[in-house]
Amino acid sequence: MRVVAAILTVTIVAGCGGGRVDRIDSAAVTRLASGPISRACNASDRKARNPRLCGCIQSVANQSLSGGDQRKAAKFFKDPQRAHDVWMSKTTSDDAFWERYKVFSSRSEQYCRGY
């Protein structure tokens, strides 16, 4: 059950769809946002990926996650099992990361709809 939830979380972040909420500064910033999340998103095999979506997700990551958190989360795109392992981990640092990641995931889903 937790594996499914972890994969679902990664899929939601990578495949946001629907109507867009205008909270990210601008479409230009979204398209130009680059970093570990956007690179991982663009390199993923998900059908919904595109530069604007991946840039939007990166913009949210820039507002929600530290650089280290972004590098850790970027690995989830290629290896969803890693997300599950972090989620199931009992370490304080992984628990704290997962709470930040959930906020990032929720914001990404909300802000990046329609890309």
C-alpha cells in the first residue's frame, strides 16, 4: 500500500494536469527554471512531461525545498523505490524531509495544473 502511495505521489508531481493556478510569478520564469528537479522531470519517461511543466515543478521546488532536498527528490523520478524507502525510513532526517516533500508535492500539483 505504501509503495503505491509513494509512486502515486511521484506520478502526481510529474504529471500535473487540469486548470492552472496563477501563483508562480510568470510563464517565462516557469519555462526558464532549471535545477535538479526540472532535469529529472525532463529526462523522465512520463507522457505528461514537457519543459513548461518541469519548469513549473522546479519553480515550486525552488520555493519549497533546499538544494539538498531537491537533489534527493530528483532521484525519485528515476527510481520510485527510493521514494518508498525514504517514506518508510524511521530516521528523523528522512521523516523531516518527507514532510517537506509532501508540501512540495501538494504545491506542485496545485500550481502546475494545466502545463
